[in-house]
Amino acid sequence: MFLSLNNSMILVFDLKQNNLKNKEHVKNVQLLMLDNKPFGLKGKYGLYDSSEWWDNIKEGFLPNRVISGEIIRLYKSGQGNNGRFNAFELMLGDGSKWTSGIYVNDESDFKLFKIGKKVSIFYILEELKTGDVIDLVVEMAVSI
């Protein structure tokens, strides 16, 4: 686990666990990395979801950040929305705001996301072939 959690937080999303259930997605991300098209992850730290990639995350070689704050707004985002809140806005300790989608391994955990709850997110900063950098959610936890 990459997030340091106390007893008041529960891990609701783990990318490694998610990838075990979504082999086709992992395969597609890897194929896009390996082709010559200018799309997808660059792969500077290894092939997505490979042992090398996870080791580089664990060792801290991939740039990363932890965002923690309190949910101040829940909202619906995206075209394929199923009618429930799937995104939130956090108020961070320094007074700034951060938005994120809700990531869960178990659909029943969506109900844990409520205004006033604390959320912590561990991101890696993964470079795309275009040179842009994306925040990739590795873990997400919410207060119980």
C-alpha cells in the first residue's frame, strides 16, 4: 500500500487489484505503449502493470503525489453517467481545491463518498508519448 492510512480511513481503490479484474484493459494499454503511434503512455519506467513498473512505483522512481482533503462537493461527470455522483471536489489543507473522479474496486463503496468525508489519493505522474503528463490514480481512500 502506498497511502499511509489510520483507522478512520478505508482503501476503496487499488489499481493493482483493479487491473487483475480488467486484463483486457491492461493488454490494450500495453499494446498502445508498444506501438509506434504517438498515443498512450511513454513507458519510461516500464510496461504498464508489469513487475518492473510496480517496482519502480514502490521504489519511488516514478514521480508521485498524495492529495488529501475534505469533500466539499459531489457531482455527476461524463457522458455515460448512470445517474449517481461519480466525481468530487476536495478542499485541501492549504485552502486550494482539487477535483477527481470517484475510483472504487467495489461498486458498493460509492455510498461512502459524502460531503464532509476525508479523501486521500496516491497518484503517479505518468508521461505520455506526446510529452504531456497525466495523474494516474493508484490508490484512493475515504474516511469511514
